[in-house]
Amino acid sequence: MAAEAEGLEPQAAATEDAAGDATEAADAELRLLVGNRLSLDLYPGGCHRLLHLCAQRPPQLGEVEFLQLSGHEDPQLLEATLTQVPRNLQRLRSLVLRGGQHWDVLGACLRGSLTTLPAGLSGLARLAHLDLSFNSLETLPACIPQMRGLSTLLLSYNHLSELPEALGALPSLTFLSVTHNRLQTLPIALGALSTLQRLDLSGNLLDTLPPEIGGLSSLTELNLASNRLQGLPTSLVGLRSLRLLVLHSNLLTSVPTGLVHLPLLTRLDLRDNQLRDVPPELLDAPFVRLQGNPLGEALPAPQSPPEAPVILEMPRLFLNSDVDSFPVTPQGCSVTLACGVRLQFPAGATASPVNIQYRLWLPEPRLVPLGPHDSLLSGVLELQPHGVAFRQKVSLWLLFVPPRIRRCREVVVRTLSGDSWGDLDTHVEEEAPKVPHFSWFLVVSRPVSNTCLVPPEGTLLCCSGYPGVKVTFPPGATEEPRSVCMQVVRMASRELRALLGEPEAAASPLLCLSQSGGPPSFLQPVTVQLPLPPGVTGLSLDRSCLHLLYRTPLEAAWDDITAQVALELTHLYARFQVTHFSWYWLWYTTKTCVQDLARKAWERLRLHRVNLIALQRRRDPEQVLLQCLPRDKVDATLRRLLDRYRGPEPSDTVEMFEGEKFFAAFEKGIDVDAERPDCVEGRVCFVFYSHLKNVKEVYVTTTLDRQVQAVRGQVSFYRGAVPEEVPEEAKAARQKKGMDTVWMATLPIKLPRLRGSEGLGQGRGPGLSLAPLNLGDAETGFLTQSNLLTVAGRLGPDWPAVALHLGLPYRELQRIRHEFRDDLDGQIRHMLFSWAERQAGQPGAVGLLLRALEQSDRLDVAEEVRAILELGRQKYKDSIQRTSLAPRGLDPADPAAPQSVESAQA
């Protein structure tokens, strides 16, 4: 019996948990019933929620008049849910089943899965509004013509190829929209819709209209744009109530003359057709638009003055990677940079020719201004000259890594204007943001910002992502209009419960309120409304468990201000009054001291879970790839790399903030082979950005004798900026991890044992002269003999492709292969140095080498060459300052400087 009792206890606990979950789910669903509206299109599992409500049958369900569901649900589940609607929502007046709420990686709307409707929906006697837009309908559901009370029917963005004749049996229909479908003909019965006032059929494949369309006696707006109409029936002149007729972008060659005499017509749009002979009445009517038609003599062309200037086509420029500037004239131009960025200067943007310079910077915290919940999507583009105002705004298209679409996030272009950063009006599709002057630009993903200008009369600010979040500004809250911004961030309940160790804990969305300019406080208290935490209602909550948390922008601490404000609770919301703005968070927990827990929860909202990898190239183990990856991208990245690289398993998962600095230190006999700008004493610095690659390839070497045995070293990753020396306490703390520890991970690196004459710089081969030389010129920089030896050691079997892109004939490649047939290193060095000797003293040699490396898909070597050049230029500038040569006017790019550059780079 005791054993049986022990076995029953877990079952009882499980039953209680299940009952608690069901109660919490029911409470959450009841919160969605706001008045007579039930909006389930913005919540995951909306159909499941509605089915659960129908099973529970709360009294509020019978009062619902407006229902919204997502068209992206499973088709069978959606059909089963809609079958329950007539039985449980008999007062329903509006039904919205739209798709288009999900987007692909390019930001385009995805259609819903809805293909039909259950026949039982015809029993909704009060239904007046039906929206099925952005779905996959190929035929009109049979139940729709039986909805006699329907006044609005929206069918846009489906796959309809025809409309049934039964559609004419809807006696109350006033608005019909079937835009962007595949309609080729219209039913004759359409003319029987005597109550129809607005008809939108734009974006279809119509080539003719039935004459019966003239029977729409109540029609006030008719849109037939973007079809294939070649003619119009004369019955259109009988639409005496028509005010708006849109016919642009068709194939019309003529129109009925009587259209211009319709008594109420205020706009007739005939743009972009094939009209040649137009009645004079149409030409003289002020409400007729005829642009884009070959009117011939009917519309006299303006007389050009003698010797009128010829308008030239806007020049188009495509820049290579070795070009960092371009000219812009008053004529304007379109420019595509090597990095993919596109700019368009309209004619007249500049009054005189201007030389524009650009540079793409690697992102780092001092260049990248990010908010607490922002994510960087691009590098930093600098356009010079800074601050020069254009007479017309310039269009700027920036490339960025498209983030996973989230409901409450948006993409913006951020720019530096004066001393402060601001966000431009950004469109993710074709339209580019307009910039009035040049500065620094980058692309950022941020929580959706809702802004408004608060006048002295007061106003209401609502959140577009969370309709229940509102801020009410009473009259007299401010003397002068001021701009106010609202951002809302959500935290998953399971994460909060895991942090607090409390299954009933919950939190409302995190609200951030800020303002630009003006005094910090308002003259009158401002009312803030937040939804109660999930699973909590104003009728059932324990007020002692409710905590209103507040964080000032300049401090890292959270304060519990519950006792300092008057919380007004309704069934769904909490309202309170404030006089200045900050972060606000509503928690429901039995914990009493939650300030420190709020700080940890806020940090967790901003943390990214990542893994660190260290891989060695299979054909060249001295080349090491280091990368920091978000946890969900590790497997896909490794599948792509493991055919060329090998190495240990990724590190354990660690947590990092956006924009956090860290570095990689090679240890146990292994060091970085070449000096790099991002390397300090053999330690390579990184800055983590969740949507960027966070990858670097370095070459390593060792002071140990690889002829005797392989070298087994390691690379360790540490938080923070690169120090001159890794602290011993950081190395000693490798058994524990966390945000308060410096060490993150250690991965093994193995350099195999060398056999024979393997290794860089050995076995030059016959006939190879290594006389001192400097490849390049003063403008692009110089590469020394030592640098070329380093490049030769990296090429490996790819050297023939590089040679051909350098311009060497194939016959010379065959000769080198034959002369050094048993010595791959000899082949590479002979090819490279013989080419370099022929290029000595000629301008552009370094740029030619860089292009050859990029065209041969050896971007890793090209990046190292650029790093060598940049390091050499910096060292030469430093040497000038140390020897006091700078005051005498010596330019670091002076042709007399090669020897100093060589000594700095060797």
C-alpha cells in the first residue's frame, strides 16, 4: 500500500500541474476577449485558442461581433475552427481571415493557406464584413453568395481566375475588392449589384468589360488600373453616381466621349495607355490625367526654344575594389560601390563638381551606437566630405544581413548628424532612404518605435505591436510640443520562471519611454497602461505579488516603485501615472526583493547564446579559422566548412552581449605568424555582433622544432579588450563560466610534424633569385621580399589560378611546373618572384596582385596583404614622427619612402 501511495503522489502532482496549466491557458484566452472583439491573428496558435474557448463556452464568447484569425494556420485546423464559429458566435458581424502576416527573408508578404470556407458559415445571418485577402483562394467559396447581409467583401491578393454568377445575388454589398488576382472575365450578374458603391478590380488580366457593368447605379468609385483593357463599353456613361474612375496602365486606344459629362466625376485617370485620338472635351477637362499616352497631334507638344540644351542620360558608375573615390557633377549620376552599396545623385544635387570618397569600416563599439536591444546588421560606411549639404537629397541603398522577421522589430538606417546619431526614414524594399548630407551610415535592427508629437492640448500614444500598451498625455502636460518615443520588448514567461525558480511567475512586456529635447519632467502626470502579466487577471491576482519596476536610463539598477504609485487595476490592464520617462516592467511573483532579479532578467533579454570554433585548413594546417557563431547557426556553418577545414568540436555554449569585445590567445608554443592591425602580442581581437560573421583567419607558427614532433597547442577565448598579457587568474578560472568570468573556452590546435624540406622559406629551387625588391608604389603601398615569401607560403595548389589572373601565359606555367616538378614551394615562389621582378617600378602592381587573389577565391590571402599594407603605412607614419621628419614636409606616401616602409614591414 505504501508503494501504491508513493506511485500515486507523482500522478496527483502531474494532475495538479495540468489543471494549473489549463487554468492559466483559460485565463490567458479570456484576456483576449476585449469588449465585443476577439483578435487571434497576432497570437501563435489562434485556432487552438478559439477551439478551447468554444469548448469552455464563457458568457463573453456569445457577445463577440468582431473576429480576427490568421490565414497562416494549418488548413485542416482552420477548417475545423471555422466550423465552430456559427454555433458559438451567432452575433458575428465581421470576420477577418487574412494572410500576409508572415514575411520571407526579403520582407515580402507570404500568402495564407486558406483555400475554401466551410458551408456552415452561410448561417452567420448578421455577418456584414468578410476579409479573405492574402490567401490562396482559386475559386470563390460557395457559402459567400448565400451571405445575404454581406456589405463588404475583400478578396485581394488571391489566385482567383473568375467570379461566379451567383455573386450578383448579394443584395446588400456596397464594397467589393478583388485586386491582384488572375481575373480574365467578369460575370454578367455583376451588373445586378444595385447597392455596390466601390469596386476595385486593379491588378488583374481583364481585356474586356461586360456591358452590364453600366447597371451599377450606385457606384461611386471604379478602379480598373493595371489590366489589359483595349476598349470600354459605352454603358459606362450611364454610371451617373461615379466620382472616381481609374483606368491607368491598360492598353486603351479610345474611350467613350460621354465620360467627361458624368455629373459627379472628379477624377478620370487615363495615364499610361495607348490613346492617340482623344476628344477635345477630355483634353480640356481639369480632372483628366493623360500622361504617358502617344497622343500625337491631339495634344500639342511644347515648342523647344532654338538651340535648346540636350539633356544627357544620367551616368552610371560601377567601381572596382581598388577605387575609393568618384566624381559627381551637377548632371547627377548613379554609383555602385565595390561593396554593393548604391547611391543615386539626382540632377542638380550639387552646384559644382564634387569628389566623393568612401570607406567601409569594420564595426567596433566606438563607431557603432546601439541601444540596449538593438542589433547591428551591416558594416559602417563612411562617405566624405562630411556635412556638405546637397541641394537635393541623395538616395542610398545599403546591403545588410536580413534578420529573421519578428513582429515587434524593424530595420532602420542610422547616421551621424552633427554630434548625435539619428535614424533615417527607412524602407526595406526598393525605396531608398534619402540623405541630405554625407557622414557615417549603418543598418540596425531595433524594437519597433512608435513616436508622436505631444501638443499642449494632449494626445494618446499607442504601441503598434502590443495594442494594450498606451500612454495618455492630458491637456497641459507640456507647454511646447515635444517628441516622445515608445518601444516595447517581450520576455518569454518560461525564461522568467527559470530565472526565478517559480512556476507561477510572469511579467508584462517591458516598456521604454523616452523623449527628445524639452525639460525632463512633464507638467501634468502622464497615464501609462500596461497589460497584466500572462495568466493574471485583475479579479484573481494577489496584490502583494504585483511589482512595478522602474529603471533610469543612466543607471544599471532597477527599483521597485509599487508603493510609490497608485496602481489602478482592471480585468486586463494596470494603469499608473508618471511625470518623467524611463523603463517600466510589471512582474507577478512571490519574491519580495526583485530588484537584483530584474537586473539579471534584463541582461538575459540582451544576451545571445553562442559557440566558438577553431578550424584548420586541411591542405594548410597553419591557416586557422576562428569564429563566434549564434547557437542556431553552428551546424549549418560546420557543414559548409568541413570539406575544407577540420578541427575539434565547437565550444560549450556561452552568452555574449551585442557589441561585446573578446579576444583569442594562442598558447602552448603556438603564436600568430604575421603582424596584423587587429593583433596585439599574438592575441587577436574580436567584437561580437549577432548578425555579422565574427570570423577571422590567421596564420600561426611555432618556435618548437616540428622536424622532431608535432606541436600540440591551443587557442583560448577571453572576454574584454586585448590586454598586454592575459591575467593568471583568468587562466586559473577555466573550471567555471559565466558573465562574471573572463575565460570563455579553450580549443586544441595541432601543427603536424614536418617531413623532409617542408616549411616556408625552405628549398628555393634552382634558378630563383631572391634579390631585395619592393613591389608596389607610393600610392598603394609596398610589399617587401619577406612579405612576398609569406604570400607564397599561403597559396598552395591554387597558385596556377593566381598566375593566370596575374597575366602569366599558360606556356610559362607549364615551364615552371616542369622545371620545379618535384617542388611545389619552388613552383609558387618562382612564379611569384619572377612576376614581381617584371613589375618592379610599375604603378598598380599591388592592386593587380590583390585582384588576382580575389578572382582566385583566395580572399584570406588578399585580406592579409591589405593588413600588411595598412600596418606598414601606420608604422612608417610613426617612424616619421619619432625621427622628427614630419615638420619638414615629408609625406608618408612620398616615393622616397620605400626603404623605411621595408624596414617597418620586414
